[in-house]
Amino acid sequence: MQECPHLNVPKRSVEKLIKGCYYSQTEINFLMAIKNFLKNLAVILLLTLPGIIEAGDDKDYTAIKNSFNDGFYSLTLDACNAFLRKYPESLYSQDVLLIKGPVFFNIQKYPQAADIFESLKNSDDRRIREEAVFYLAELYALSLQYDKSTVLLEQLIYVTEDNSLYISSGHRLGLNYFQQKKYLESVRVWQEVLNRDNVPDDISSAIIHNLVKAYLKVGDTEQAQKLIESGIDRDSANYYFFDAQAALSGKKYALSIEKFNKIINGEFSAFWQQKASLGKIWAYIELGQYKEAEGILFNLENNIVKELEEELLYLKPFLFYKKSEFGPAIRYFQRFVNKYGNSDWYEKAFLELVESYYSINKLQQAENLALQFLRKPPSPNAASQMRHILGWVYYKGGDLQKAISEFEWVAFNSKNKDLKINSLCRVGDLLAEMGRLDEAMEQYNIILKDYQNSLYAEYAQAQLGIYLFEKGEYDSSILALNAAIKNFPKSSLLDKIRLYLIQAYFKKGDYALALNEADNFISLYPASLLKENVLKQKAILLYNLGSYREAEQLIKSLSDMSDYDYFHFMLAKIYLQRGDYDLAEQEYLWLKEKLDDPKKLAYLYLHKGELSFYLERWDNACLDFQNAYNLAKEDKIKDQALYWQGLCFYRKKDFQKAVGLFKSLQNSGNLSIEARYNLADILAIQGEEQKAVEILTAIIEQGGEHSRLALLKLGDIYQKNGRHDQAVATYKKLETNPYDIVAAEAGFKIAEIYEIDGKTEEAVLQYLSLSTLYSHEISFVNKARIRCARLLEKTDRLAEAEKIYREVSKASSEEAIYAQERLKQLEAAKTGR
């Protein structure tokens, strides 16, 4: 098997001593070149000049191979052509072609080289075939067609048994992956090559250097540092530079600057000193020390070595970009992408160019450039990043559907896990913004299912709970928010999550649980920006739980209470609740002076009218309710204003106006039942019981909370008309769960009917049952016990009556005073006083 003439590896021996004389390295190289040239020239001349005795195809082939290895490409090309003419049937023909192809490659005649390798890749000779594939892959890589090159090399290293070819192919394959930004694949292939036997020193050294770069690209500074220490000469510039780069990649910026300074201050070439200076610019930019970065950049601009010009010209706009000076950033980025289309920084510069246009709201330019970039096409990772930016461009421009399309593309096509998950979050957020909450939650569920260990999982869990809350699914929201608290105890979103949990409990009516969560929040997050919101929520909760004093104190302690109209309304309600009507009126007067929003003014007049109603200022109340009606835009407020006006006329005994107002609300979506109930009450008062019964019956059949009040009122009508059996039967329908004040009143009225009808025992038992079934805080309970005791007195069961009076006398109510007085009278009767 012949040797593989690998590209760019000319075989020159170095002899330090020639014929006993010492020469400089330059002189030695020159002399050796002449020696090798003369050695092969005779054979080449024999081959190329006509009429000369033949040396034989094997010797001619050897001469050609040696000439190629010594780098005499023009002479080698002529010899190859002569050989193929002279020995058309030679066994070395394909070997000579395999030299002729690399000759074309090295003299940059790539199409001719490609033609030769294409003709050899299907050779019957496995060695020839595999080497031709290798060179074709090199040509594809040279023309930046890394995908095609990679496919050939992946197949080649899988099948070749030639260790030397495997090493060269693996080296090139790793470089392809690196260019395609598939750094982990580069690491894998290069590690496999280094594990092979007999890896040439030059290839081993190149791979180690590139492996360090790959490790730094993927952020594995630990592995990079190990390789730097074990595989790179400690006295070399490469060692110092990679050592500094590892510190920079590990975000140890100050340390990286110290290490770069070792190169700048050391005895290294201008190239390495300037390369280290560029490294310092990167570090200073990351530290936000822009003046220092600018100073170095300015000093380098006029004397930068050619090889580093590209990096310097990228750093200039990048510095402006990091400083948010987007105008000059755009100008210099544009110059860079126009000049350096094949640069390693080209895609990064283009992405930042589009972001710069986005940042100054030049959205059309940003969109045009993004679409231009995507047409090229770019690397997969750059394409994902650009589509992500394009999604934000469309969002900022108000085209939510286009934005969703771009984010969805990234979510389902990107190989970048963080970008993929971030895009899923953005899709969810935008769908929610469009009101498509169910679809939004599907995105968050995907994250929680497939990427539960990602940084975005906590965001997805929180958003899921929040959108369930916004959908009004409070039980599900509470479960999701509690799961977020449990699963992500160190999340930066916990204060926001707990605020929504408080609100979910509040909306559900679990005020005690909501208050407990509010207290937990205040204890856990005393410095949170959301604390004021929680304090406001706590005040509302205290009000709803009837802790009016605490609510009042908390409201008055709020820092921005003067700007929060709602709490002035709440304070007024608290004052109303405890009968401080003057204070309530002061709050309403304050609001009247401050408010100019018709919606809030309508709400104010409604509540101000309610105050006048409680003070029995009927005319003032009616005027306020009329103002509320005139200002209101919402049917709900208008209906409430009409309803309260109806109640005012009802209390004034102006039943005609009251009936007119209540009738106008019979078809209201808000207060229809309340209006019809009061209408039935008025009709009953006016003696139109049958109409009242019909209305009440309809309310009962409709169900709901007012059906029980309607039953009670229906029983009252039957009782008033002497239809006691019907009244009792109606009241008994209310003696079921919930055992509330309505049920207690119904039970009390049943006992009253028994008492009126002379059914004393039934009345006693009914009265006694009230004290068993209902809380003593309900007014009807103590009334029933007093009635029971009086009945017992009438039937001479004085001991039982006294026992009940003693129990009632311990309470704090009007009935207690009556019980105490009766006990005195009974005692006096016993002693004959």
C-alpha cells in the first residue's frame, strides 16, 4: 500500500551538519531544497524529455511523489502529465492522479482538482477511493460547503482502516463541526482522534489548540484549563493566551486582564501582544469599563496587524452596541458585514445590527435586514437567534400573529435549548395577550412536561397559575401557584406568585386563607416592590372579614393611600358600618372634590345616596341616585341607582313611584329578582296578594339566593290572610341547611302560628328547637326562648320557665333585660311580696 500524500505536509529532513560545516537554519533550508531538487531532477528529466532511456514506471512514480513532497508543484504537474502519457496502462496511473489532484489543489486550481477526485472516488482501489473522498471533502470545506464536506468525512471515518487517513479526516471533520458551531461534536471527534496511535505531532498540537477553543465555546472552562496545563507548552504565547481566554470565558474578567498583561509585557511578537490587547477589550466591555476599552481600541486602530484587523473592526461597533449607542453601532456594524461576509464574527455582527435597529424603533429596517439574513441561509443557531429577534420586531410593531409564528418556528426547530424554551414562553405570553388563554397554557404545560429542570420551568409554572386566575379558574390557579412555591422555593418570582395566590383565595371567597397568605408575604418579603399591593389587599380582606378597626388602621398607614380612591370609599363604608355617618360623609366630600372621572363619580353618588338613605334623607338620597344614573355608563350602576331610588320611594310610602321603578327593572340582568321581590312586597301591602303570590312563586321556581326570601315572604302573606296551614307548610321548606337567620325566622313564625292557634305544646317545642338548631347570636333565638318561657308560665310550669329566663338573663340583649325582670317578679310572687 502506497503512502498517502497528505495536503500541505511537505517532507523535508533537516540536517544540522552538512559536510562538517555549520549553517544557519535559513541556509540549511535553502541547501536542502537544492539537494532534493537535484536528486529528483534527473529522474523527472528522464520522464519528460523524449528519446531518453526509460527509468521504469515505479521509479518515475517515486520521483514524482518525492517532487510533490518537496513542494515543486509545477514540475510535479508536468511530470504527472508526462507519466500518464508515457504509461497509460501503468498500475500507478491512479496514484499519479492522486498526486496530480493535490497539485492542482495547492496551486489553487480547484475545479481541475475536483474533477480528478470525482473520477477517483469510485475507484476499485479502496486506498485510492478513500483518499479521493478525503480530498473532495477538503475542497468542499475550502469552498465553505461544510455540510457536504461533513457528510463525506462522517462516512469516511466510519469505513476507513487507514489510521493515518482516519486521523487526517477526523481532524478536518472536527474543524467542520467547529465552523458550523457544533462545538460538542468537535470535542467528541477530536478526542477520538487523540486516542488513536501514532498521531503526528503537528496534528496533535493543532487538535489540542482547537479543543481548548471548543471547550471555551461551550463554557467548559474546567476542561479547557486542564488541557491548557497538560497539552500546551508553558513557554509559548499560546499557553499564556489560552490561559487568559479561559479566565475570560469563566467570567473572571479582572484575572483575565492580568493574564493578558503577561503577554503584552512579555517578550512576544507584535501579533501576540495585539491579540492580548484585543482580549483586554473584551474583558473591559464585560466589566462595563468602556473608557478603558475605548483607550485600547483607539491605540490599536492605526497599527493593527493584518491578521487581527477583522476582530478589531468587529469590536468597534460591539463597544457602541454594549453602551447602547445604537446610531454609531449601526454605522460600523453595517460596514463590517459588508466587508467581512466570511468572518467568524459576521453572523454575530448581523444579529447585533438588527437588534440595534430594533432598539431605536426602526422596525422596518430591522425586519428587512432580518429577512435578508435568513435568505442566505445562515448557520442553524444564527437562524434561530434571528427569528427570535424578528419575533420581537413583529411584537413591537403590533403584529402579534407574525410574532407568534416566528417564536413558534424557534420553539420547534432550534437546537438551542434555552432559546427554544424562551420562545415557548413568548408564544404563551402572546397567546394570553390575545385572550387565547387555553392555547397559552398549552405552551406552559409543554415546558413543565418536557423541560421541567430548565430555568424557564418556574416561569412557566407561575404563568400557568396566573392565566388560570385570569380565566376565573381559581381552584386550579391555587393548585398551580402552590406547586410553583413548592417546586421552586428559590425562585425570583415567588413574591409575584404569592400575590396572585392571595388574590385567588380572595376571589374564591376564602378570606381567612387569603389573609394568612398576605401575612406570610409581608413576613417573607419585607423589601418587595409588591409589598404595598399586598398591604392594600390585606386591608380589603380585613374589611371583608369584618375586622373594620384593623382595616381602618391599615388603610391609614398606606404610603400612597391619598392617591387610591378605592380606600376612601372603603373607609366611608367602614364608618357607615359602625354608624359614624359624619366621618363617612367627610370621605364622600373628599372624593367629590378629587374625582373627575364620570365612572368614579357615578360610583360616588351611588354610595353617597346610600348614606342619605340610612340617615332617612329620602330626597337627598333620591337626588344622589339620580346623579349616579345620569353619569353611569354601565348598566349595572344604572340599575343599582334605579333600585335604590325605588327603595327610597318605598320607605316614603310613595308606592306608585316605587312600583314604576321596580317594574322598569323586571328584565334587568342585574337586579331583576330584587326588584320583583320588592314589587311583590308592595303589592301585598296594597292588598293585591294574588299578584304578589304569582311574582314570589316565579322567583322561588327560578331558584338562587332570593328564592328563600321569597318563600319567607310568601309564608307571611299566607299568615296575614289566616291561611295558617299553607303558611306553616311554606315556612317548613326553609327549615333545612343552611341553618341561617332566614331559617331561624321561618321557625320562629311557625311557633307563632302554633301559639296563635292555641297549640301550646307544639309552640313550646318549636320555640325550644330554635335554641338547639341556631346560634344564640341570632336575634330570633332569644326571642323564641322568651316566648317559650312565657308559654310555660301560662301552663304553670314555672320551674322550667325560670330555668330559661336564667339562661337568657346572662346574654347581652333586650331579651336579657326582660328575663332579669321576670325572674325578680317570679321570686317576689314566691315570697308573697
